Amino acid sequence: MYYKIKKNILYRKYKKFGYITDNSMFGYRMPFDDYLYPGEEYVSESGAVILNQLNKTPQHIDDIVDRLLSIFIDVDSDDLKRDIVEFFDMFVEAGFLSRGKSYDECNNNDNSSIGTSENIGLSMQSASCDFAENIINQNDLLRSLHIEISNECNERCVHCYIPHKYKTKSINPELFYRIVEEGKDMNIINVTLSGGEPLLHRDIISFLKKCRELDLSVNVLSNLTLLSDELIGEMKKNPLLCVQTSLYSMDESIHDSITKVKGSHKKTKNNLLKLLEAGIPLQVSCPVMKQNKDTFNDVIAFCNEKGISAAVDYVIFASYDHSNCNLVNRLSLEEISRAFDKQATDEYVDYICGQAAEKYKLTAQDPICSICRYYLCISAEGTVFPCIGWQANVIGNLYEQSLREIWETSDDIIRLRQISRQEFPKCVSCEDRGYCTVCMMSNSNENSDADAFKINEYHCDVAKLIHHKINSYLDNK
Amino acid sequence: MKYTKPVVLKPVKGTGAVCGSGPCGRPCDKRA
């Protein structure tokens, strides 16, 4: 019998445990994707050593057993083989591994969309009384790096949180390779490559190739105007690669008035469709602002028709130089109210209500967000900052320190990851908290003194408004 | 290395960290 890790699955071995996950936690999912994602699981120390024998190429069980007999010194060959088969088969049933009587069958079975069932998930978890959280250290949880490989951009979007005057640098390729290699040594799962415009970096194809060779999940955030067939070819080679682009309107003149580049809509839309045809998972982001408040809904309709996920946000973030210069494009409460009315459907309202229900469950002791707990952001100049959009809050420099040194010893990181909701006392019991996102980056950028704890009342008013709109919608049903 | 039968560990408790759609276009409760 042959076994392999499925192509859309990632596995990382730590000293005391192993971690296996699908990419849905890290990449984008298409809306009509009916694949049953197996989720994530942690395994014991010996389980980690055993799973570590597998990769994306089929391997015969006897070869695996032979290798493990040189690692485990006190086990009989037959007993070991029986345990391994039982262990692997559990992961095959759950959708993490592929199995086959021959090398080719094992590969072919990787293409089947057999996923997990709830029962299988439960049976896996009941296999042990050890809790993963007792074994995992916070330092083990760096999952993702968001790297701005090129701050330069060929568009001048009016709402951008990066001040245009700073869009001048591209990352040194040597630094990029060092970062992803250090990250992989620390067991990261995912990198997000953004800008500016990441496709402006002359080494983008080599960067994507390197990430693929390191078995990394990759998200590319791009306006797609510079997409080439060669780039699509490399993107298709990584089954863990997803792309996100911003589309502001289906009216070319409105989209182009936001990007300030005539002809940009045509290029972005056409190249988005090329990626769709190439089978690459996509997400369209559509921040709503004054320019597209009357036409953003057409983007949602376009995405629905094409089967692409669309993320809509009524509130744009302030630029990180604290000038608030981009906020002239931000919607007023009245405009948000009208935008909501345009977008409101039973499905959308259900989604918002579902999110709200989760937020109402949070306690004062829960962390305010996932900042500095699972990911770090890195600028083209090698500075490290806690969250995209919060470039002004520098917490390390990769030209002076290693990634591990920053992640494990930075006082700033340790302080930021400990911030809980109780540090926002007004928010903890606010009746609109289900419809609000407390965001330290957003606060800091909007305040001239960079105070991350001082909240602009506008955000409170937006939450109150959305709460009210949802209740009215449900009352009128 | 001493051998013990491999097992799946019980899951990590939820993080309770839920955010909205960030400028990276993805909910911040995702770990990326």
C-alpha cells in the first residue's frame, strides 16, 4: 500500500507534536466549492515522526516502516506497521492523506474530492486524552507572513492605506529568500505577497517558485493589470496558491476614477477571468466608498454569476501616516445605510447575524484580535509590523535581527499579543458589539498621536446603524 | 526514540479572536 499527503494539505512537524491542516484556513474558497475540507488536527510526538515520513509523493508502507525502525528502538516491525496503517487510514478517511494499492492509484486518489464527515472528525479527536493546548507553545504558532514585496504601485487608488509618497521600494531578493527560508524553518504555513503591486517585482515568478518548493500556501494580492501567461503558468503549479484582487465597480469609468489609471478596469477584469479559467481560487475585494457607492452591487452580481467570492466592506481604513487624507472618500452613515439597503438579502443578513452571534460570545478576557499571535507583516525594506495597514508601528527589522529572534523575544510582540477586550471597557458590554470590529490598527492610523486605544465614534455609529438595519430587516420579513 | 502508539490530540481551544474583513481582504480570525 502507498500513502501520500494530499496536494491541498500542509503538514508541519514540531519537537513535541505534529500539525496537519487543509488550506481553507489560509487561502480563499470559491463560493460553490463543495469540497469537504478536513480542517486541522494535532498529533502526538510519535505521530509527528510518523507523519513526517510522508510528503506529496506516494511512498510504500514497507519503506516507511523500515525508516521508522531506525528511529524507534523498542518496537516490533509488525506492531509498528499495524499501528502506522491504522493511523494513516484514519487520516485517509478524514481527507488529509491519499492511499492506493499502486503508486499511480495513490496519485489518482489525490484528485478525488472525498473529504471528511463529522463522525470521522469526532473519532479522530477521541483517540487521545491529551490536549494539544497543553503541549503547544505560543512560539510554535507563527503560521503566516504577509510580505510587501514591492511598495511600488502602478495605480493610485484614492482610498489606499499606504501613502503614495512611500510607494518607492522593492524587496531585495536575497532578503525575501532568507525570510521565507527562516519562516519555513519556523514551520510557517502561508505567505501573502502584496504591495503596492507585487507583480511589479521583477523576481515575482522566482519568488512564487521558491514558495512552491518550500510547500507554502501562497496568497497574492494584486490588481492583476500586469498578469502574464508565464505568471499564470507558475501560479497553476502550486495547488495551494490563491489570488485576491480589488474590483470597485463594473462601470469602467468609476473603477478607473478610483485607481486613477484609465484602462485599469478592463485589464483587471479580463485577467481575473483568465485566472478563473485557469482554476485558481480567487477572491474579489470591493471596499465601498463615495465613488462606487451606487454601483458596488454590480460587482457582487458579477462575482455571483462567475462563482467568485466577493468581500464588501463599507468602512475604509485610514492611511498609516495619520494624515486621514484618504478618508474624504469614506462613506457617511447615510451612505452606509443606503449601501446596506442595496446589498441586503436573506443570505447576507444571515451571514452578518452569524458573525454577530460569535462576537456576542466573546468575553473581556478574550484577545482583541489575532495580532502577533499567528502572523507578522514585513515591508519591502525589511521592517516588521504587526498588522497590514499598521506599517508605522515598527516592531523589528530583518536587516538587524532574525525572524525567530523578533517573534520569540520582541517586547512589543509579547505586549501586543496579550491585549484583551477588557482594555476597551466601553466595548466589552456594548449592545452593538456583534456588529463592530475593534481594530487597533484602524484606531492608531486615525489618531494623530497614534493611540491604538482611542476609538473614533464613527465606528460606534456604524455598528449601531448596522445593528438597527439588521433588526429592521428581520422585523419586516 | 522511545515508541508510543501515535494518536490524534484533542483540539486547541478556540482563540476567541474575531475581526472583520481587514485590508488584506480576509477575516482576521483566519490565521493568516
